[in-house]
Amino acid sequence: MKVKKSQNHLYIIKLQVIPPVCVLSKMDETAWLWHARLGHLNFEAIRKMSKEGLAKGIPKVEHKSQVCEACLVGKQKQLPFPPQAKFRANQPLELIHADLCGPISPSTPAGNRYFLLLVDDFSTYMWIHMLKSKYQALDAFKIFKQAAELECGFKVKAIRTNRGGEFTSTKFKQVCSEDGIRRFLTAPYTPQQNGVVERRNQTILGTTRSILKAMKLPQWTWGEGARHAVYILNRTPTKAVEKGTPYEAYKSWKPNLEHLKVFGCLAHVKVPTVKLTKLEDKSEKMVNLGTEPISKAYRLYNPKTGKIHVSRDVRFEKHKPWNWEEEGKGKEDQGMTEFVVEDFQGTQNAQTPIISTSGINTKVPNSPPSSTRDSSDFRSIAEPDAENFHNNSPPSASSHEHTCPSSCYDDTPPQGFRSMSNVMTRTQVKIDMHWAIRSGTL
């Protein structure tokens, strides 16, 4: 620009006043304009198009991504979750993950439609409790807490659950408060924050479906299948436990699986000698339901009678399922019984019947209604500890075919033994005869 010097030796510059314009604001306005023109395309994509010349007519855009209200309304997504938990427990029962799965249809013969799953964060060891209603979760948690603390010697310090009513009830809060248990609740509609137990739920259901389909078992046996699935998964490796299994991490010794048989396979069960006549069959065909909780015995189901049997004298056909079409499916209205007189322990205690606990409930045939108990009265049937299932030593004289732990007894006298009323009547007759002889009237 050239300017002439004036007569007084000054330089006069003629300038035109222009309204002020903010360059950054102008750039933002252009970016927002093209953001709207391109259907609210993200700013990074707009910047790439202008920089690499992917389309003609787009000006150079240098704009940092900002919040667009219209984009939030139409496109907002969940924030990402961390790939792995930031906290891991340092000892058993320090943190328990709990979740309720259900309702599941069809219900089991006991009427169970839910199961409560509890996972130890330290070892990923699992416990499962079958429930008829979700509001039985508190009772199941109390049972779990007492048994687990006595078993491993540690205390439950914290529990993580969702915001279901069964976990946010006043009674549940009170139990946790009295025992000093910290509670961690997930955010609403965010099951990912309790991913440990949610993922195990999926694994258990998948395993249950597989073992039922493999042996063509009816769907109402899912309760027994889920119990057996937990038993297996506790004894198989997971990524969360390095160089071991959840069972070993929790109990500090390796599991023994020598006794394990194919779930649902055909089983030939020896009939107790006391129940046999001279020419009757010595074995009966049943369905294998895995191991019996807290017993060194197998758990078996007889579809013809709808009863649960417990026996240690069993021979298995590993790959042969029960023929449900030809051999009958059992009485659907009877189903599996809650507890049935199955056997007697030895000859010395022959008057004492041993009751089989199955965890599946219907009324016992030929017994009064008072003898039928709710399946929730029993402790968890999920975790039998039968590692030393086969003992190398010969069975003692007191051991017998059926081992059925229970503290309840059927009012119906076992076959081959007198009823109490019969015993009392005969006793009274003998007393009357004794006094008649002494008095000389006889």
C-alpha cells in the first residue's frame, strides 16, 4: 500500500470501518451448518471429509466435537464398561455376587420357578437354591450364610445384587445391617455391573439345556439339571481361577470326579434285600440325577412310581437314556416326591425309617398331608460334597443300599414292621394277662 506525504509531512491513511467478526465463531457456525446438512454426522467424520477431499464443496472444518442436543435425543448410548473388574476379593466370602433367575417354565414338580445363585468373588465358587417365589430369597440367603461361614471359617463381608424387590426389602436390609454386611447395588437397568453372576446364570442355563436334551429328559427336570450343572462347573476350570478350579480355590484341595456319571443315563438300582421276596427282581431301572447331597450315594428317579431313590449300589448304562415313550413318563400329578420311606439302616435299627430328601415336592402316597413338607424347609440341595464317594474299605454291617439324610419321618409304618397302635394293643393285652395270672382270676 502506497501513501503520499502531505504538506505538513504527515501520512494520511483513509480506512473504512468494517463491523467486527469473530473468526472462531465463524468457523463454529460453518461446522454446525454442515453438521446439520449432513444429517447430524459426527464432527470427526466431517473433518475427515474436508481434510482428505472425499467430497467437493465442503469447506475446511476444524471443530472439536461438542454436545448436540438433537444427537443426544436420537443417538445416546450407554457408556462403555471396563473390560474387567477393578476390585477382586482377597479371601473367600469377602464379596458375594447374588442374583435371582426366573420365572422358569415349566415349574418343577415341587412348584419351583426360580433359583437363587450366589457366587464367591474370590474363587467363583457357586451355590444354588431352588425357590417357589422370589420372596424366599431372604431365607435362602440366611441358610447359605450360616452354612458357608461354618464351612470355610470366614465371614460374609459384602454382597452385590441388583435392585430387585427381594434384595431391597426392609427385612433384607435389616439382616445385612445386623451382620455387618456391606451392600452394593447396581444402577437401575444395568445388569453389567453384576456381570459375574449374570454370566454364570447364562452358563448354568446353557449347561442345563444341553444335559437335558442329550438324554431326552422332560423339561420339568430343569431343577435337578441346574443343581448338577453347578456341581460340575464348580469342579471345572474357569478363566477367573489360574491353574485350578473354583472348588480348589475355595476349599484348598483338588476335587475327585471318579464317581461322576452321565446325568440322565439309565441306572440299574439294587433293591434292598429286606424288600424282596424269594423270586422278585433284584434290581430296578431308574434315571440318574447325579450325586445325593451330603451323602456318598447316587440320586435316582423312578419314572414309573414318580419317586426319588438314593442308593450306592447302582450300575449305569452310560450312553443309554430312559425310554420315556415306551416305558411311561410317570404320573404327572404325582411327580417327584418330597420325601419317601426308602430304606432302613441295618438290622439293629430296623424300626427307624430313613427318609429320602429330594428337594422336589408332592404328597407322599398313603401318608397324611402333614407328612409332606415344603421344599424350602430343606437346606440347599445344590452343593453335595461327595469327593470321597467310593471308599476302598469294605462297607460296614450298618451300611445299606440307600442313604437318605433327613430329620423328618413318615407316619406310615414301613413294610414288615408293626404300627405303634398294634404294638400298644399287644402290650396292653400282655399286661392284662399278667395281672390276671397273679390275681388267680385266669
